[in-house]
Amino acid sequence: MALIYIVEDDRTIRETESFALRDVGYRTVECSCAAEFYSRMEEQTPDLILLDIILPDEDGLSILSKIRLEQDTCRIPVIFVTGRVTELDVVKGLDMGADDYITKPFGVMELISRVKALIRRIGVIDENRYLISGQIYLDDERHTAYANKKHVELTYKEYELLRYLMVNKGIVLSRDSIMEKIWSCNYDASSRTLDAHIKSLRKKLGTEGNCIKTVRNVGYFLDGE
Amino acid sequence: MALIYIVEDDRTIRETESFALRDVGYRTVECSCAAEFYSRMEEQTPDLILLDIILPDEDGLSILSKIRLEQDTCRIPVIFVTGRVTELDVVKGLDMGADDYITKPFGVMELISRVKALIRRIGVIDENRYLISGQIYLDDERHTAYANKKHVELTYKEYELLRYLMVNKGIVLSRDSIMEKIWSCNYDASSRTLDAHIKSLRKKLGTEGNCIKTVRNVGYFLDGE
DNA sequence: AGTTCTTTTACAGCATTTATACACATATTT
DNA sequence: AAATATGTGTATAAATGCTGTAAAAGAACT
């Protein structure tokens, strides 16, 4: 199930959003300020972010631009949920790279529908449940994968690696960034650890294993659809 | 640039939308009714659809569900642009599979920003994502190139070299600076390494290869546009 | 202890890159 | 205008270095 970060200083609004989203099955993490949000981002990156613009410690627009700058986070969908309601505000928010812009006061049902629409569109997560790329499905709750509708047993590292590739489907991930993300260490050219995992992933995924492409001298990517 | 179909029976609104989108560089096709839309879809599928809900011959919601059923069209982003403004209408539209929902009367700037946001997210052949020079496209995310819309396999050095030429399109780059930048070493007149790479680039780029011009005694440059 | 997962090691295979040698083109000199 | 010098294009061969693979060693479970 998709994980959503809610960055909002008004407690009532934050809890309303969180409750509503949890009610339809999403996992949520509430952040009351930018600082809290950043520290949460260190631990784990979400599948979507709801962002208020006016926050006590930092402007939401500035937070967005930072998110978009980082290699690891730049693809995360962001929805502004804010009291700034003029057309110019909306345009500014969207043009900065937000995916949607909802103005307060908003209807909770509409919020949910917009979140669902975006998550559906990302194509990554389906029916709030699976991560999908072609014939590969990833079930976050069970921590297992399916390839061509058949269950595939993955070990922890294999799962993490595949998930990272899937979330960034179509984008080349450098060996550096993969090592950083999955092994939290720097890439050492003499180590064949990553290659070994790629190999076993390819093997276990069968025909779908061909979707994992090598980019010589750079890294790997998942060739989706 | 992305192609957008506008399905809207009100001529004024339709032309306003079309004009605004063309103004920022999109190509548009106007359809005043469902029938016209379907016949256009036979010819060509767009990158995005703006859909009114109330149309003379068929309901927009019904059109959407048909679009979503077809294999070829189900991934096309759809934005409802409509006068039905209650939260329930919005929720219904989004839950049926629309990507966004804009209510009339709408601001033209907001419309454009929402279209851009969606196209950015989808990653259609949106020119903003690529480094472009004439018919040569470079996709940093995939670390690949396209010449005349066709995919071209490039090796690491070839990619780096082409990218350097493209970033400095129209500017002559000395052999020295190219060697410095791509090989991080000084130019040695007796080495034919650079020439060899230029040759293979020209070959792989086909007709576009002619854009790489030699400046005797100095270096090379990319003749763009 | 046994099992499973992860990492290391060592090497084969091979794509890419570089070196070599020469043909060709363009500029300069006689 | 011919001869020469200099720089660039091309083909082929050789070298390099990255990735794939298999098997074994080391960790982390049960």
C-alpha cells in the first residue's frame, strides 16, 4: 500500500487528511513542519507527498524545489494543499513541478480522488496495492513479487533492489546511487555484489528478467511496459 | 511537441483553449462532438485529451470509459473541463479514470499549467525533458539518444561527447577542451581517439551526423537547427 | 548445526576504447 | 602549378576495462 507524507502545520487539517487517507487504505506519516519532514525523508521516501505552502519554518515551494533537485526524490508526486487560492498561486505551484494543487477549504472526498488519480497515473501502484511494471508486480505488504502472474520468492536485498528499479522505471540508476540507496555505502568497482544480485533477480524473474537492462559504465534500469 | 485533442461543444471555449495551448507550443485538434472525436482518434491518438462532460451526442464520462477500455488509448491522460462543479461531480470524474478535473469558468493559465504538469508527469515526448538539437534528442534519464525519432544506441564515450557538443550547440569546441572534458587529459596531436569517436557518432546518427562539423586546426561543433 | 542469504573471489567473455598505420583533404610553400 | 607540410578521416588490430558467471566463503538467521 502506498505511503503518503502529509506536511501540514494545522493539526486539525493534518489529522483530517491522514484519517481520510488511512480510511481508504493508504499508510500516512504526518509532519507538522519542514524540519520534521526532512528527517522523515532521511528514513524513508514516500510514494506521494501532500504539501502545505505556508509552514512555520520553511516555504512549501522551497521544499518542493529541494525535492525536485535530489536524484532520489525528484520523481515523487507532490500535491500542494494550501490556502493560497488565486490563479497565480496555482500556476506558480504547478509550474514549479507540483502534480496537483488543491485549495483549502477542500472536500475530503476530492482530496482522496485526486490522490488516487495521481497514484493510478504514476502507473507504479495499482489498486492501492501493487507496484507494477509490465508483468512484474510487487506487493509491499507481503514483500513478495509476481512475474507473469506467478509468485516469485525474493530475498530482502533482491526485493529492495527490484523495488528501487521499479519505482524509477525507465530511468537509469547509477551503480553509485544503487549502492547508496540499497547498501548505504559507496560503490567500489571491485565489488561484484550488485552484479550478483542483478543476476539472481534476472534469473528469478524469468522472461521478465530481460527488462533489467545494463547501461555500461553507468548502471541499470528497468525497461517498463 | 505534444498533441492535444480538445472535445468541447462550446465554440468560444474550445477556441480559447486551443489558442492558449498553441500559444505555448502544443499542437491541438478541436472536436465539437463525440462523433468527431472518435473519427479523429481513428486517424491518430493524441498525447492528452481535454474533455467536456456535457456534449450534444454523448456524455463525456461515457467517452472516457470507452477510452480506458481500449488497449491503445487507455494510457492517454484525460482532463475533464466542465461546468459540473460539485464535489461529487469531481470525485465521480476522477474516480472514473480522469487525471484531472477543471471546472468552468477556468483560468487559461491554470489550464495550461495543469496540462503541462500532467505531460511532465507522463513523460510524453515532451521536448522539455530532452536536450535537443535539430532532430537529435538526448534523454539523460535513459542515457540514450534519438535521431529522427529513432532510437540510437550510444556507448558511454559517444554519449558524453555528443552531450558536450549538444550543450554547446553552435559553438566550436577545441580538441583541447574536448579532451579535457571527456577524457580529462591533454590533447595529443598524434592520437586519433577523438576522431574515431566523432566518426562513429556521425555514422550512428545517420543523416543527422552531418551536423557535426569539423573546424580545421581547432576542433568540432554541432550545427543545430 | 543447518539453512538461507549475502558477499567475496577469481576468471571468462566481450563491448568499448585506444593505438597504429595509412589514405585523403586542405593549406602553405616553392 | 607542383610539391610539401599539416591536419583529419578511415580501417583494422590490439588493449583495456566493465560486466556476467559460478562457486565458495562468510553472516545471519532458525
